[in-house]
Amino acid sequence: MIGKSGLKKQIVLMKFKNIIAASLVPLNALLLFFLIVDSRLVIPTWLQVLGRMHPLILHFPIVFILLYAAMVLLVPKSIRTEGWYTVVIDSLLLLSAVAAAITAILGLLLSKEPGYDGGDIIWHKYLGALTSFALFALYNFRDKLQHKIILSKLFTGCTAAILLWAGHLGGDITHGNNFVLAPITPNHKKTPVALEDAYVYSDLVQPIIEAKCLQCHNSSKAKGELVMETKDLLLKGGKDGKLWDSTQADLGLLMKRLHLPIEEKDHMPPDGKPQLTDEEMVVLYAWIKTGASFDKKIMELLPTDTLRIIASRKLKQSAEEQFDFAAVDDKEVQKLTNNNRVIAQLALGSPALAVTFYNKPFYNAKALEELKSIGNNITELNLDNMPVKDDDLKIIGGFKTLRKLILNNSDITGKTLGELKNLASLKTISLSGTVVKADQLGVLQSLPKLRHVYLWNTAVNDADEKKLEQKGNNIAWFTGFKGDTVILKLTPPVPQNEQIVITKPVKLLLKNYIRGASIRYTTNGKDPDSLTSPIYDSNVVISSDETITAKAFKPGWISSDIVEQHFFKTTFVADSAALLTPQDTKYKANGAKSLIDLDKSDLNFANGKWVGYRQNDMEAMLFFNKPIKVQSVTFSALLNISGFIFPPTKIDVWGGMDEKHLALLGSIVPKQPTKDMIAIQNLALQCNFAPTEVKYVKFLAVPVHKLPDWHQGKGQKGWVFIDEVFVN
């Protein structure tokens, strides 16, 4: 028997359940009303907060509905007659119906915010509503369906299927197209492309956009009215304008947003989303800086170009060719290898072989014939400076897997190039230094994968090269460097010093790889010239805190770009340090230790080496076990204009023998940047004062209180970033 207290509890629970059940009618009515007036619905700001709770609560109906469906579809008939089953199944269904209705309503409110457009949003919205209506019907007709098992299972299964479909579309909207099924979808990975076939945009830039941007900027979810799926949509930009402007110092909106501090509202990608790596930032910067071309090939770039260097590394790794032939027995390879003919694997574990011939007097056709037993594995054949005859090309033509063939300075005349017509995989052939003629090269154009033909020091001239190029076939013909009317620009000097933090005098190490180029330098901040600036030699010594500005010169050449290298001198290294004011938790590096570890950072403010302050003034103390006599303190600070990182407005330096009684040693007011300054650089802020004996050095760096009117964040507080403090 149930006691009075138990009966009261049952009555209360029944009333509560009835209230919840009664809410289904107004909730579904409101949902239906919202759907009818969807196109005219305007959501006030306070309701947007509720709409944004949609991702938070949508997991509840999913769990409830799937549990309910599992019990209906899987629980045996014998258990369905038990009392507890009816209570549990009714409660799950009621919770599912209420949660689904609330989730659908909040989702509809969220869909009215900017950026939620497209077919997936519409389908997701209506499928969510349909799930709510189906559960409403299931709950109200549950007693009748209880006796119609097949119909009940069919209705429940369909509702669960609709839910899963809606969830799949929700995943696509939130995380990108085909997010849920991508791991099991065939060919969901882009086919690796060889370096010679790669394009700057489609093979370097687009993968970054797809991985880090499309999640929020696609045709289904266009945050900021920006869609980044196609070239035309990228060029169109969003509600804030064009994405880039290569004429601006900061290259426009895209790079500005990427360089903002991660906690800023406009930082992209938003905090919590996968961030761009340093290399990805460099790729986007270099692509925009050079004109943001959508149709330039990697191989059109100079070998020293940043994008080509990155592509050579990335595509060489990701486009590793997969061979469909089995490896040759190692014993066979060893038997054929000798001092005049070296056979090696193209890569560790690869079945492909590279063969190189040496010692011209020992070469003969028989040496090629002997390779027939491994001919189906040879992908590279180097016969440079070997006396290869025209008849030998028939043997080479039998190596069907050949990708690269070098015949430089051989004895071929070009008459039998047709013997190579079966090399369907050949990509590169070099005929430099041979007597081949232009009219003999036509047979090579039938090779489907041939992309590069090298003809240096041959009878093929510029006019022949143009005729060959006009025939197309995607083959690049190289007849030599055309430098008779070209004035080349020197590459800049390369700093060779591994350490830029010095504790004693060191020799300055600069190098230029162009023979005959001289390097001139200055230490006063002025640009070097070819007449009055000192010429660099190996006897130049750096003994103080100074900036070296260098430039390369050579008669008949355009002088190089300027390169700068600042050397930080430190005479005394603090024994310990402490931060006296709280730093920003996202840019705390290794705390106060980062200021005295002599580990200079690069220009990446997010690399974990910079100590960042914004809300508080930066106040720190350096401790020395023994008294030292100091007369200057240098602060290594960061300037990143688009990242809101500015020099301090003021730096005060105190010192003394007692940490509780310090005297002001000196103050500096660093020059603030202007709109046209270099946007990102390392600053050396030096405070000089009269020589003073101290055991304690304290400094206070004050962040910019209000950013200038020309800055995108005008009126907001700036950041101070310091990575090292040098005491001299």
C-alpha cells in the first residue's frame, strides 16, 4: 500500500507531468507560427541571446529521442507489459517532444541572424520542426499506438531518421560540408598534385581557406555576408568590404583580422576554432602581397620565392607518387650495381629505382641492356656526359615506368627520339649540350605527362622555343637564360650570426651568394649607399647594442633590398625576476623568467615567448645576488599595428640596493607608430642614465590607453609585448 506521503508525491509528479504535456500545444503552435511568418520575422536583440542557446540544448532532444527509439524498436514484447516500461517510455517521449519543440524554436530564432542562409539552413530548419511535430503526434496518440506495434515502430523509426538527417545538416552548417560522413566518404581527400602541376591558389591557398575559413563562410552559413567558396565570391568580399588590398601596408581586411589578438571580437578564426599556423599565415601574406593570383603556377615563381619554397616542401611530401608495381629483389639490385652504374631506391621503402651512370670510358650499350631485368622499376635514369648513341634510345624506350631522363652532353643526334614514344609516364627529359634540332622535338609532344624539356646549349633558339610553346601540350621548353638585355637585382645580404643576444664582442657575419657583390652597412639607422657607407669585411666587430643595416652592391646590377639585424648587448644577467602586476593569461610565456632567459623571440606574438599586458601596467623586478653598476636597460618590445600591439607610452626604470627603497634612474617615452610605418617589427627601447650601483632593478611599462584615430581599433587599449630585458 502507498502511504499518504507517497500518494502526495505521485499527485505532485502527475500535475507536473500534465503541465509539461500541456506546454506541447503552445510550443508547437508558436513553432508553426514562426514558420508561417518566417520571411517577415524580425528578432529583437534580447531574443538573439535565446537563439544562441540552440547549440547548447540541441543535445538533449537527440539523446532523449534516440533512447526512446531504441526502447521502442529493440525492447522485447515480454518487457513492454511491465509497469516500469510504460512509465519510462512515456517520460522519455514527453521529454523528447518538449526538448525538440524548444530546440526548434531557438534554432529558428538563431537562423534570423546574419550569415545563416542557403539550402542547408532551410532544410535543417524544416526537418527540426517536422521532428517536433512528429513527436507531438506520437505523444498524443501513444495509447492507440501501444496496441499497433508495427505502426508504432514505423512512426518512431521515421522520426529518428528525420532527426539524424537534421543533425547531419546541422553538422554541415557548423563544421563544414559533409562533416559527419567525411571520414567514410570515398575520395573525400584531394588527389595529391605534383609540384610541376601545382597552382599557387588551388594547391597552397585554397586548402587553408577550406580548413580554417569555410566552416563559417560557406553558402549555408555566411558570417558577415562573406562566402569563400569560389574565386568570384572571394573577390566580392563581405559586408565589411573587400578581403585584401595589396597596395595597403597591412594588405587589407583579411590580414588585419588574422593578426588581431585572439580575444578580440573581430579576430579570425574566432577563439575556440582551429587557428592558422605560422606557415599558413606566411602563405596568405605572400599570396596577397604578390597580387593574389588565382591562375599562377608554382613553377612560374622564382626558386627563391617564399611560396615556391613552401610548396616544394609541402607538395613534395603530400604528393609522394604512389607506384603500382612491386619492388625488385634486393639481390638483383646489388648484382647490377657497380662502380660505374649505381642503382638506388628513389625513397626509403619505395619500389621505384634511380639509376646513375659514371665513368664515361666504361659506358656501352650492354650496360643499358643489363637493366632490362629491373626495367619496370626504373623511374629515373641519369646518363649525363655518357656517350649514348641514337640506337641506345630503343633500349631506354623499353623502361615504361621512366619519369625522368637525363641525356645531357651525350652523343645522340635526335634522329631516334621517336623510340621514346612509349614512355607514357615521362615527365622530364634533359637534352642540353646535344646536337638535337627543333624539328626533331615534335615527337616528344605526344608524351601525355611530359612537362619539362631542357635544351641548354643546343641548336634550338628563341624562335624555335616560341613555335614549340605555341603548340601547347603543357610542356615547358627551356633553352637557356635570356640575360642580354636584363638588369638583375641582387639578393639581400644574409645575416649569419646565430646569436643576436651578445654578452661579449662578436664578429659580424654577413654573406651574399652573388660572386663579386660587396656589402655595405651602417649602424646609425640610415640606408647604406654605394659611395660613403663602409664596406663589410670579416673584421667588423659588434660590441654594443646596435642595429646593423646592410645592402648589397655590384656594378651592372640593381642593388639589393635592405636587411636589418639588431644585436642586443647584455652585460649583467639577473639571477631571478618577478612580475609585480598580473599579466594577461593568454600571453604569459614563462612568466618573469622569459624576461631574463636570453631567448629572443621572433615576430610571432602567439609563439609563447612574449609576455603580454593590456589591462594592467607592466611592472617587474629583476634581482641580482651581487651589486652591479648599471647605466642602461634595453627592452626588446614588439610592434604589430594590426594586432593592437604598440610601444609603451612610457617606461620608468628604478634601481637601488634595497628593494623597498628604490630611486628613479631614468624614463623614456618611446615614439609611437604612424599609419605608414612597417606594421610588424622588433623594437629595442633603451633607457640610459648615470652609472648606479644596484642589486634591484624595477621597471614600469604603460600600455597605450587609447589607440589613435587612424587605427582600426581607435579608442581601445593597446597591448605591450616584451620578451627580454637587457641590463648594461
